Amino acid sequence: MLTQLRQDHANMARLLHVLQLKYKTLADGDRPNFRLIREVVDYILDYMNGFTVPLERICSDQLAGKAPEAESLSERLTQDYQHLHEQLMRLSQDIDMILMDGVMPMDKFAEDLKSYLGSHRAYLRAEREKLFPLIREHFDEDDLKKLASEMPENAESELARLQEAYPELYTEFRDAPSPLSS
């Protein structure tokens, strides 16, 4: 189960790398592929609703009686998640405006994208450095099996969905460096 969580983190880091490349294009004064940015944002929103929310709920429920420090971490991760979701929704609305040729200051969009990337990376780091060790310390084999059975998707099915629904994004995702190999 922890291997799956680490793989899901690596996959999200690769998606964030794709967005980082689009941010760099924008920061260099060029026009990035906004349709591809749209695909990344849509995919991450779907993923967060279908995977991140259940993970946080399940982990906080199961850790509540085992690790008192988990409650404050769970609250912090929930607040961080809500902030990330708000940032993503703002980006989504801004992308809609751009794709409909509406007026959108590119410097503001670039700053919002940069802020989102930093926030999401910090969120992943908090999970990796705080939540995962608590799971490792307090979950036995049965807890891990229960957690795995309650999770809606896994990394492989998510990648298959990505490849099918967003082929251009999948190509960039596949070519992005894996944080597990660095």
C-alpha cells in the first residue's frame, strides 16, 4: 500500500513537472499549450476528488485512535487540500477565459500557476514526510489491506485512464522525469 502511495506521488510529481514546463514557457514570454494545461488541471481535479479526498478521510479515521498527533496533521492536510482545490478552480476558470479568447493578464495567470505548483509540491511533501511515516508506524498488515481495499483507484488504473482520456498529456507525462529515479 505504501508503495502504491509513493507511486501515486511520483505520478503527481510528473504531472506537476509538465505544468512547470508550461509555466516556464509562459515565464519566457511564449504562449504555452493552454489546452494541455486544461487537460492537466482537469485530470488533477478528478484525481484529487477521486483519490486524495478518500485517502485523507480513510487515513484520518484509522489513525484517530492510534496516533493523537494525526488529528492536527489531518486538519492541516484538509485545510491545505481545500486551498489547493481553490487554487485549481481559479486556474480552471482562468484557462476557460483564455481558451475563449477572453481578457486574462498573462502575468497574473503565470503567478497563480507558480503559486499553485509550490502549494501542491508542499502538500505532497507533507504527506510524504508526515502522513506516510504515521501510516508506516501505526498500521499493521490488516490496516494496510483495509486501506487498500477502501481506496477507489490505484496508480496503474489512473495511468490507463490518463492515457485513454488525455493522450497528448500522457505523452508529456511519460516523457517527464520520474522523481523516483532521481
